[in-house]
Amino acid sequence: MAIPPENSSPRIVLLVEDEADARNILARRLPALGWRCLAHASVESALTAPELHIVDAIAADVSFGDGRMSGVELVLQLRSRGVRVPVVLMSGVADAKRLVAALQPGAAVLLEKPFATEVLRSALEDATRNPVSVPEVAARSH
């Protein structure tokens, strides 16, 4: 397990995951890996989070149940608002076309579930160290 450097403030990740068990596990484990975790169960909640302007990265599920907004829509909404924070999308969906579409709005990386917490930490580290060039996009529905 990686230990955050001494005297460093933990970076902040906004975690958006509707599955309670997965959200709780990641929210408990990420602080030990150097990330302060602000967990949300929905895209709508994340988009209205007062901490949105201070996060270093976002980790979001690609799809949410009950027809709620997707992680892809989260990225589109953020980009349309001028928010350029790196995004790591997470998905258990094996449909390659959907996964490729998820990367279109400027997500840094896509992780296929299940994955180890260390893999998410590594993806967050890479995304914040080497942010992708994020194109201007207008909000659109999928």
C-alpha cells in the first residue's frame, strides 16, 4: 500500500458512485492512499456539491440505476461549466462501444470494474500528473 508523502496535504477526490457498498469501500480506503474522499451517490448531488471547486480529481461511475444522469453526463456538465478537473470513469459494463463513448468527453481514464483500490489511486495519480487536453464541449444528452 502506498503511503502519502510526509507533510503533504491529501488531495481531494469527488467520488460519484450509486452502489453503496462500492462507494463506502472506496471512501474508507482512499484516505490511506493519500486522497481525501468526498462521496456522493448521484451525479445530481455531485454537481451541486459546495466542494466541487476545490477537488483535484473526480472518480465517477459510468452508469447509474433508475435512469439517473450518467458519469458521462457528469463530465459533459462539468466541461460545459468550464470545470477542467481530471476525471476517472469507472464501469462494470463490458459494452466496448459505450466504454469508448465514455472517453469522448475528456475523461482521463476508464477503469473496468472490479478493480483494486490501488488501481484507482494509480489512475487518480496519473490523471492529476498528466491531465489530458480537454476539449470545449457543450452539454448534450445521451
